[in-house]
Amino acid sequence: MRRLPLILLVLMILLQFSLGSTPIVGGIQFGINHTGFDKSSLPGLQFENTLNASHGVFIEVPLSSLLTLRTSFLIANKGVFVKPNMQSVMKQRIYLSYFEVPLLIKFILPVQLDGLKPFLIGGPSFGFSVHNFFSHVQNGEEILYSRSQWNNNDGGVNLGIGFEGKHVSVFLQSYIGVNKITLDMDEFPVKNRSLSLVLSYSFQSR
């Protein structure tokens, strides 16, 4: 699964050659994600947001001079720190990793700032679990163990704003999960939330 972004990158390059003159744009992207849940606590537990990363490839297909369809194929890491209310219990962490496919519409604002084009971006995102772990620290070493209580799917909506040049784009994006990610806590449903800074590089000039 770790090789998936590389495989998709190779397929994307082959697609570029097969489409010929079609003005498709593709490249790589990397994001820093401030991740958390839609709840700051549950009975007996307190959640703290964490920093995680995402990486993968993207493809953009222009729909008009101002609208572009963008999809990505990403490995996106999410999760939280868990701090039990009982002080005697050690701090723990939840790791959630997804293969994520956002389907976004990018609206390019009809202005330019020193050659940079501002844009708005948004749309649904679909995630499929790669792995999930729960961890705690014991004798100074972080111990990981798998948990089966997490949903295999995640889904939500992305909303963002950014700038793009000929090859580089940067945007700030908020993710609002709509899918419950816990399986055995129906009375306390939990959903993913994140705020991401995304940097992407396209192989073709926009």
C-alpha cells in the first residue's frame, strides 16, 4: 500500500501521453494536516488534535477558463491524542490512515496577483482505511497495537482557498467529515475533522 502513490504517478504519466493534446494537468502533492475529531471529548476521554501528513498525486482537467475538475489519489494520515480524565492513566494516541480520493471543483477568480491566480476549491472526499492503530508509551517506548473498532470508510467535504502559478499551487483546506468512523459507539458517534496546508507541483504549465 505504501507504493500506491508511486504506482498512480506512473499511471498518470502514461495517461498524459495517451491523451495527447488534451489540456490535462497532473503532478504530486504534499499536505500538513492538523487533524482531530468533531468532538473534543467523550465520557472519560479528552481528545487533542495532532499534526499529520498526506501525500500522493493529482490530476486536473479544465472545464472552462475558470473551472477545473481536480482529483487526487492520496495516503492521508489522521488521528488524535487521547488524554483520559483519570490522571493515573497514560496518554495515548489514535492513528488513522486512509487511501483518500477527493473530487474537487476549482474556481479560479478572474484576477491575478503578480502572476498568481487565486482560487476557491471544494467538493466531496472518499476515504478507505489503510490501517489504524492505538498506541501508548511504556518505559519511554511507543507501543502500537491494532484496533478493530474503526469504520473502514471515511467521507466528508473539503472547502479551501489558495493561489496557483504555472507549476506550483498552495491552498488551505478544511475537511468536515460526515461519516461516523467508530463502529461500537453508536451513542457517541465520532467524525474526522482536519485543516490542511497543501502544496502541489504540476508537471505541465498551467
